[in-house]
Amino acid sequence: MKKVLSPARRRRNRKTALVYIPLVLFAIVAILPLYYLVITAMKSLAEASTQATMFPHSFALFENIRFVLTHPDYDVVRMFTNTMAVFALKTLGTTITCSLAGYAFAVYRFPHKNVIFIILLATMMIPGEILGIPIYEFMVNTGLKEIAYIPLWIACWFATDVFMIFLFKQFFQTIPKAYIEAARIDGYSELRIFWKIAVPLNRPVFVTAILLYFIGTYNDLYGPALYVSNQSDWLMANSITIFENLYRSGGSSYLVPWNYVSVASLIAMVPEVLLFSFMQKQFMESVSGVGIKG
């Protein structure tokens, strides 16, 4: 016997469909670039360079992977190691200095605190590219441009990431004041209170800072292209340009081997996907915490 749905149930089903149909369409649109990247990695050089097809007519994935991994200029281990070195220096500097600054804004009282914080937030509206020329001239004139990636990480040790200061402040504001007062009565120093109470109670925000800085460092092409000229010091973001310019002879028009570029892009994506897979829970906790807490 056919089950007859009540009018109320039918209305609920229609509402559910109205919600899920746009979400499915948006998901399809969002996944299209990844799909095209994967199928381009499967194509032969002739097909990838001359035809924009949604389905590959040839299958040369393994040949493309072999070509990329054996290319003499593509040392993925070295470039990944260089990227991790820059990432470690940037993340360590940011988490230390910005967390201390955020803790100060969240816990302490000092004159014009709100005004100073508003001014800091206002600086986020200044495009970073505006400061690119004076910073570049400073690094070149002081001889720091080619030394240990200094232009890429030195600013992180001076609490220059206002968004991270804001993020840490939002979380540190949720610490019960009674915990801090009790620790002071017990004779804890301010630094020990921060390390023993503030940090353990707000681990998700530190995980988020690490994740965001990994993605930012890993995908940063502007900084390494500007300051890293020696190819042995290239980072992962630079590795894509090896294959983009593979057949460039100096003219304005040249052949781009999109199949090799796609394979190199997929290889570069693997660490990001793995990291986000393992840290997704902490990241979602911190994102929800910014909106609910504070």
C-alpha cells in the first residue's frame, strides 16, 4: 500500500529540497576547478596544451608524474624542507608575539586600550602590497634579502599580524577572571599564568594559527618570487613555475604544458590536504569560537 504523506510533511520536504538543491549546486561549482585539475593531469601534452575538454581523450597520468618527479630542476624534498623552515620561523614568531599581545588586550587594563585596538584593526584595511616597495628597498639596502629567508619571516617576530592578535584576544577573553586572580594569589608570575592557564585553556586557537600559517606559507608565491632568487632555495609555491616556463624561449607567447603544471599542483596539495584532515576538528572549534565567544 502506498504511503500518503501529510500536507505538513510535504511542506517540510519541499523546504528541505529548497535548502539542499542550492547547496548541491554550489558544491558542484566549487569542486569543478579541482575536477579540471585532476583530468588535466591525466591528459597528454598535446591534448592539455591545445584542447579544453571536460573529459580526457588520452591517459598519460603516470607518464606525467614520472616526468615531473624526474625533472632535474624539481627537487620536491628540498623545496618542501625550505618551506617547512620558513613556516616554522613564521609560526613560532606569530604564536609567541601575537598571543602575548592578544592576552594583554584581553586581560589587562591600560589607558586608551580600546582606541589602540581599534587603530590596530584599522591597519588591516591597508593592502600589504603598498608596503612592498619600501620593505624591499630596506631588505636590499641592509643586505638581508638573501640571508636565511629573513624578509619572509622577520616581521612575524614583532606581532605584526593584527588578525592573529584579534583571534587570540577573542579566545583569551573567555578565561574566567577568577582563575587568573587565584593564580596571582598563589604567587604565579604573569608569564607563568599565561603559560599554565591561558595556553592550555585555548589550545584550539593555537592549532588554528598553525594551520592558517601553514596554508599561507605553503601557498605564498609573491614573497618567495620577490626575495628568493637562488633556485636551490625555492619554496613549494615556486615549483609550479618550473613547468609553466618549461618551453618558454623568451617571447610573449609560448606553450604551457598544463598537464605537468597540474601534476605539480596536485603533488603540492598533498601536505595541505593531510594537515587539514588531521586538524579539521580543532580548526572548526576555533572558527565557531570566534563567533560565539568573546
